[in-house]
Amino acid sequence: MSVLSELQKASLSPTPDFHPESHPMDDFLRMDRMPHIWCSTCGIGVSVNCFAKALEKCQIPLDQVVVVSGIGCTGRVAGYVKVDSFHTTHGRAIPFATGMKLANPKLKVVVFSGDGDIIAIGGNHFINAARRNIDMTVICVNNFNYAMTGGQLASTTPEGSVLSTSPFGSYEFPFNLPFLAESVGAVYVARWTSLHVYNQTVSMVEALKKPGFSFVEVIAPCPTIFERQQKMGDGLDRLRWYCENSDIRNGASTKDVDIRLRDRIVVGKFVDVERPTYIDAMNAHYRERLGAKYKDYEG
Amino acid sequence: MPVRRREKPFGFPKPETPHGEVVILEERCKGCGFCIEYCPHQILVLSKKFNLKGYHPPEIDKPELCVNCGFCRMICPEFAIYTYELKTGEKP
Amino acid sequence: MKADPKGVLTGSHYIDGDHACCEGALAAGCRFVGGYPITPSTEVVERFARRAPLVEGAIFIQMEDELAASIAIQGAVWAGKKAMTVTSGPGFSLMMEHIGLAAMTESPCVFVDVQRGGPSTGLPTLPGQADMMQARWGSHGDYEIIAISPNSPQECFDLTIDAFNLSEQYRVPVMFMMDECVGHMMERVVIPPADKIEIVPRRFTKLPPGEYLPFKPGEDMIPEMFKAGDGYRLHVTGLTHDFRGYPVMSADVQEQLVRRLVDKIRLNEPKIRRYEENGVEDADVVVVTYGITSRVAVEAIEAARKKGIKVGMLRLVVVWPFPEPRIFELACRGKAFVMAEMNYGQIFYEVERSARGKAPVILAGHGGGTVHEIEAIVTKIEEAHRCLS
């Protein structure tokens, strides 16, 4: 059993270069796992920062927040935030979150995952959860490729991009995520880039407060892979590019917000509608059909 | 003729620009340069020194110009920089 | 702990195995079912969909595919409910990744597989028993599960409760391996009153947040559990993790974790095993069987006994972990084995392996689609008997 206790000790000690000077957001992070694995100038850290701020602004008690993520660079977010967090299988964060939300509707369930995870392998789950209007917030950090595995073509990759599985340039037409989300019934759809930190935070606050399936897409730089392969510089160069080339058009029609490789990006809050959530619809329906025999489902 | 003087409203405090102090947690920095680029008053510059990981953290060039807007704290991916208001302790 | 009376439909019912399984789940405290329709298991979820609105705290959702169903139940488990999903062969294949996730994160849940003729789409409306090895080895990596096989609708009710109890006690996904015959067979099922049903509650920890380590095992190699929303703020991952639940990429932690996942079932096998023996002590030939085939084997044994062969039956109730010591003991005592199962040899290889060459093992199997012919098993019994002499 001494081997066990040694391993116990090893698993409890902080990482070697952990520094205890504190930042206002440190309570929200698992400081014993810092520094995080994301590259220098990666946009995922910025989104986590905005998410932390959004939670603070919403004043939702952190004990009730659950973060579920899938596999990938953005999927590692669950491991760094100090709330009940679940790092599930590739593409299946949304059904896991569905099960969790339905079993305990008092939880605030947030799915924080990447574009490949949510819309490619997880596409079926995304469209069905949106259709059902399960009350959850999905934050999709879109870096246009499968970064964790070395930079492969994703279903959001703009045409012409050179990636490891499209070495001569991609010829596939990518998803337009806001259009997809709106068409399957998401009640709140917004897209921002990593540069638009305040807008991102406000969108996250609105998405968290909104009952129903809300979707926030964040266009983030991937300096080590996507930007490098397309010869677009590093994350800072990309943020400068977003600054020059993004149009904020709140309320734009989602049909027109396609992303092309070196073209302007349309960002903004596109959809904000009302629809009954899954549990509300279920309760209302059963009350009507079953009458007094039915007690509202509360978890 | 006496010079007509504009009546100033009585009793209103003069609006003051807040002043913030910047705290840089150098060992966390990965040298991305976001804070340096996007500070509205451009008070940060890339320093010449290295942190333990080999990156150049930012340093404060014009500390008197910080207005506690908090943009550097929001845009930093590493949670390595923040500001606070000297008088009230507010952290935006 | 006694069952919650709200879920127990006390009384004597004339229902089929699928319906009995649903009632067993409700009696055991299952309050979340994520399902997907597939013949011949659809009746389980249909009944749950009908019962759930009127049982307090129960909810049913038909997910968009089996992959979603098998992970939605794990979300419900981590939110504090007992959960189950139901499928058949093709859906079971889809659920494999998440069975692995449940084994790795030690989520207690029940996967019901109402087996049908396979492989692939196979015979949707006819029985088979060819998923038994898949139940044990289907997902990638090293892990152990518990698999139970009922042979009547009454057992479908009783053993579903046992499945939930075992899954809570050992924090492991339990495979409930029915077959289409047992699932669609209607018989009398007696459901006792709620205070006569023992259930094992979830082993929630009593330690406060900060002191509790989610994957630190107790004395019996099994950690206590928590649920999301209680303020623990812990991380659960499918990556290899240490006691805190944080992913650690190292061989030491892999050894520490995966060996425990495997040992908690293997070393507790004497407590988990369950089989029924009938006339085995003085028999020359032992028929090893499970599920619907055991009911045909009873007839075959009668017929063989009339021919003068001393035959006994060993019916596996808990199929995995397999009762190797008992088979070895019987093999050492000079008995021959006939493995009667509705496939071309799956548990047959386990019996052969457990006998370690000390006894002849004959397979009485066929591809499924119908139950065994009595004569087919009797022929194999005679062949086994000839091997002995």
C-alpha cells in the first residue's frame, strides 16, 4: 500500500511552476492545474475569461453551474473551471448535458466545446437538442479545424484552407453555424470573435439567462495550426485582422453570414426569440392531457 | 460690460477619470501581446526580460494613463493581468 | 433500504418480459430512461413512457440515437438519478464507447440488451444469445462489467432490481442480457409490496467539499459518489485520472486506476456470482446454460435422464464475472460439460477455458432465430457422455 500512498501524494501536489500570486478570477479556476495547455495567442483562454465574467455578472451560484465539454482543445475547458465539470466523449457533450438537465432542472448546464465536437461528430445531437429546446447554453469556439489531433479538416473549415487532411486546399463547403442553429430552432444565436470580449461577455450573459437552447459561436484564432497553415500570422495578427474585417450586424439574416477564407466576417446577435423549453412544454402538455393526476416535473 | 459667465450647476462633483493600477502576473504570461496591442491608452510595452517559460511579459510604460477600463484583463487568455482602482479597490 | 412505493406496481400481473423489466426498473428506483426504439426492446421504453408521467420524479426521453441514449443516462446519473437504457444488438454495438466511459468514470447505470439474431441487422423479431462476449469485451481498453441473464418474465422483474443494486454497489455499468423470447413471453409476474423489495441506495459521500476525493477508493476498492449541484465542484473525465479526478498522463496512474477498475469486480467475484444448480452433484454431464435456452435444457435433461444418463444443469444467472472456480471444480471431479446457448460458441469458450483441459466441453449451439430443439441438446448430452467413457 505504500506505492498507493506515494501516488496519492503525487496526485495531490500542485504542478511544479504554479505561482500563488492571485488574479480576481482565480476562485473560478482550478489553480492547481494551471498553467493551461492552450498555446500562446490561442483564443480559447479569452473565451474562458469572458465566461467567468459572464457568470459573475449573472450572479448564478457557482454550485449550480455544470460545464460539460467534449474532446478537443476547447474540450479541455471543463478541466480548468472550478465548477462541477464533465469531460465526456467526442461529440456527446450535448446529450450528456441533456440527461443532466432533465434529471435536475435546477442546474445551469453549459456545454463548452469546439466546432468539430459540436457540429461534426455531435451534429445530430446539436440539431435535436435545439429542436427540443432543452434549456442549456452551448458555447462553440470555432477555430475552423480539429486542432488537438494536429489540424485536420473540419466541417466549418472555409473553402481553400490547407490543412493536414486537405493538403492541396479544401474544396468542401463549410457549415454556416448561426444559420444552422437558427434553422433547427435555437432561441438565441450570436457570433463574436475573440477580439470582441465585451460583446462576447454580454452575449454569454444573455445566453445564460435565456431559457431554452442558446448558442454562442466564438471565432477564435488557432495560431499553431490554422493560422500557420494559411500563412495568416499568429493570434495577434489574426485579432488585428478581425478588427479590420469584422462587421457587427446585429439582427442580420443568418443566411448571409457565411465565412470565406479571406473575406469579411459578420458578427453580432442574430436570433433572440421565445419558445417554451422542453420541460415547460412537457409539463403544460401533461397537465392538459392527464389533468389532476399529473404533478409538474421538477427533478 | 461684464463678461457673461456660464452658470455651473451647484453641488455636482466634477467627473473624475478613474485611475487604475495594473498588476502583471509575469510567470503566467505567454507573451501573446493582446494586452499591449489593445490597451486604449497604450500604456503597456513588451519588456526585454524573460519569464521562466521564456516569454517576454508586458511592462507598464505610462502607469499614470491607466483608467481602469479592464480590457487587458478581459482579453488576456492566461489570466495574467488585471487592474484595480486605487481609491475604491474596484476591479472591473 | 426499501423501495419507493410510488414506483411499485404491487400485484399479480400477466405481462411479458419487457414490461416486467420496466416495472423492475421503476421498483428499483430508476427515474430516468433515455431510450431509442429497436425491436425487440421497444416495449420497455414504451411502458416507461406511459408510466413516467405518473410516477413522481420519473422522466422519459426518446433520444435521437443510441449513442445519445447511452450517454444521456450517464448525465442523469451524475445529476443524482438512477438511470437505464434499453436496446438490442445493433444499438448495443453503438453504445460501446459509452459503456467504456461508464466503466472509466464508474457511473452506476443499467444497459438492457434484448438480444436478437445477429450479426448486423440479423433477425429483428427472433431470439439470439450472441451478444454475450460483446457485453464483456465490446468496448476498447481494460474494464470489467457485470452481466445478468434472466429466463422468465418474473426473473426479468426480480433481476432488474438486482442489476440496479449491483450497479450501485460496485459503481459499474451492468448489462442486462435478455433475449427476444424472454422479452416477448407473457407469464404471471408477481410484484411484491414496496416494503418487501430491498434496494441499494447510491453511495453518496458524507464528506464535505474540500475533503472528499471523488476517485479515492474505500476499503472495498470502490469510491463514494457525489452528484452535480451539491457544491463539490469536481471534475469527472474519461481520460486516465488520479484520485482528484484530474487527468494525468502517466503509466503509474494508469496502473493505479485501471487495475482497480478491473480488480473491483474480479476480486469481488465470489460475492457477485450467482448460478442455479440442479442435480449437478451426482451428475456425469453438466449442461451449462442461461436465458431462454435453460428452459429448453430442463426438458432435454428430463429426456436424457430417461435414457439413463446422469445429467445436471448449471444455469448462469450472473454470466459476467464468469464463475470459473465452480466450473474448474466440477471439471476436476470428472464431469463433462455441454454448453447450450443460442450462438456459435461464446460462453462455450469461457467454460472450456475454465475447465482447463480437465473435462470435455461440447457446444450445443445454433445461430438463433428459434429456441433449441430438445433433441439437439439430448444428442449433445449423449455425445458428452460418450466422451467420458
